[in-house]
Amino acid sequence: MSELTGKELIAWRTARFFQDGNIVNLGIGMPTKCLDYLPEGVDIWIDTENGAVGLTGAPKPGEDFDPNVVDAGGRPSLLRVGSACFDSFRSFGFIRGGHVDITVLGAYEVDKDGSLANWMIPGKAAAGMGGAMDLVTGSRITIVMSTHTDKTGSPKLVEHTEYPLTGYKCVDYFISELAVIHFTEAGPVLEEISRNTTVEEVLSKTGTKLILPEKIGILEDAK
Amino acid sequence: MGVDDAVAKYCFSGMTVMLPGFVNVGVSETLIDAVLRTDITDLNVISNNTSIKGRGIGKLVHEDRIKHITCSHIGNNEETCAKVVAGEINITFVPQGSLCEKVRAGGAGIGGILTPTGVHTPMQDGKQLLEWDDEKGEYKFVKADEPQRGKRFILELPLHADVVFVHAWKADTFGNVVYRRTSRNFNEAFATAADHVIVEAEHIVEVGELDPDEIMTPGFIVDAVVQGRVLTEA
């Protein structure tokens, strides 16, 4: 059982989706926190869309590194034994071709069908989508890890997105500090809630209807 | 050939130039510096991003040499973002995987590619959409607002350039290239899709020193090899 809260809890729960040997692409920022909470006995391979599988993270101060190895944010990284490097078109071939098991990334909004908006806010300068559109389209499982509401308290999970989409019906799971929501053919299912909340609170902070199964799990009890 | 000679021979104002690289790695910084020593401007750049401020493609941004850029991301360079907002640089965003495939198609003589990436996003605006009809076993063109019945794809057209600056780790004097680690990124595809291919190599070796099986870009498509500086920081 996890004693964590907030973003640490979200990262911990997200990492519970990883299975031994999975190829996982973690978005820049919060998703990389998942690496701090890998389940015992689970060893994953980090995919970086700029052309490698097997990244292990930034070199420690004073540690030798090759400046030719960078992560998807352009920062120096190390490669583990057994890793492979390849060109960008093969990298995205692997991504669109379903060879990446899990993509984890953040969101501005997710709608009831699991369509994701995370690259552009109308009226604001856009940095560009980078590889996100390909990743959410091609990965076997797409997980959005996010606070349940934004800074103004508005739900991240909405009926219809206000912002332009990154991907259409592409999100499989939405994981927040309050809940795990699974997008199914029937609609979004509230599969787990945190023991620090209630179904009523989750529903009040969610901008679309959720399907309530007979048994709703406790997020902190995930194995 | 000297780096300034190569730029003088193949580059011109208004050219479409492919600048492969990912943030700061795999970018032909020596060739870009040589362009900055000339008056060449109004560049139509095809790249994945624009390095960081003060490095590589970021220097072309800083000196206002770029008219239009086709790329997937500019978030690493706040100066590019500001110039795009100010209308000083025109930008076309393309998803990173689609960018690779458009260039690969351009270099491989393919008329376009069908990708599921970007369907139902702003990336489909102004592009042709195809949907697979499983019963008939054929594609048909569809409009964006038609209800979706089968797997849908965007028809992305090929990209081609006048010149490409390729960043090699090792190259022989004939132009055979080996890339290193993630500096390989867009270089391999982009090297195939320009009228003239200039290779900037960190290390230049004699013909015969590279094993034919390790060569990632063959020398027969390369026009010039110039000495580049060795990458010491990412």
C-alpha cells in the first residue's frame, strides 16, 4: 500500500502499469518520475523517440558520458548495456508500428472518448507537438498522468475538449491523485479511487459522466 | 573541400535547406557558421527543431536568416518562439514521425505516405484523407467531417530540398558516412532528399577504412565532405 500523495502518488500508480521487459516512452517532466517507483522485479526499457531504446538517465556529476547520447528533451543521457540506436524514421516506424508498449504523457484536457489535447492552447504560442501525436497514435497503451483538475480547479477530464487535439480516441488510462479512469468502448470507467477521496468528490471534479462499476478499487492498493 | 567553398558552391539565398539534428546533436554547426559568414538569407528550413538559443540552427534564427521553417518543435529555443509570435518567421508544424516519412518519401521517389498520425487534429487541415473500406478492400477519399467507418489516414506529401547539411561522426573522403548514437536522428533520411548533399564530419578517414556494412549513408549520394568540429557538449 502506498503512503504517497500528489504527483508522487500519480507516478507510483502509473509505474504499476509497467510490466517486466516493457518498452516505455516517458514524456518530459512528470512522467519521468515513474522511474523512481518501478515495481520490484520490473525492469523496463526506455524508448526515446530521437532514436534509441535503453536510456538510463542523466550522467552523475563527474561521470563520463557521450555528448552524442541525448534524451527526448535534448539532455545528455546514458545508455545501458544492450541498448540500440537508430535513425528517426525507424524510431517512428517502431512507434507507429505498435512496437512501443506504453507511452506516458501529460494533458491539458482529455475528453470522454479518450481524445487528448496537450500540445496547443489557442491564442498562445505553440512549441509544437514534437513526437507526441505519433506516440499516442501508435503505442499499445497510452497513459495520461495528470492532476485531476488544473490550477484553476477546472476538470482535466471533460465532455468535449476546448483545445486542438493531439490524438483522437487514443488515451487508455487517465491517472490522477484521485482516480484511475479506464477508457473503454462503453465510455470512461472509474476503476479506482484514492483512499483519501470519495466517488462523489471524483465525480464533482470530473467534467464528464463516468461509468461506475460494482467494485471500485483503492488506488493506493494497486500491486 | 573547405567548408566556405562548399557553402559558396551549393548554397544560395532563398534555398530550401534541410538541417537534420535533434536539439543540439547531429546538427552541422560548422556549415551553419559558414553560412553566417556569407550574406545568404531567406532560408526555407526543414528541420526537427531549432537547437537552443546561440547554438546551431538557433544562430540562423538569431541573425534573421530564416524565412520559413517546417519542423515539429521549437520549445527548446525561446527566441524562435518569440520570432514566430512576432511574425518574423513563418512556421509549419509537422508531427515528428510524419516529418521523417515525408522526407524519406522525398528521397525515395515515393509520391506520398499514409499515416494515422494527426487524424482528427489540426494536422489534417488542408490535407487529403483516406479511409480503408474493409468490405470493398480499397481506400476512398473522405471529408474530415464525415463519420469515420474504417481506419483513417492522412495523405502526407513528400518533401525535397535544394541542399542538406549532414552531420557525420565519421566520413571517408568519398562521402561514406557513419553516424554516432542519437546524433544519427534525422541525418540518415534527410541525406537522401536534397539535390546537393554536404557532409560535415567530426572525423574524416581515407576511403577503405570504413567497412561497407557499417556505412549508414553511402558516399555516392554525397557531393562534398568538409571537416566539422568534434561535438563536446550536447
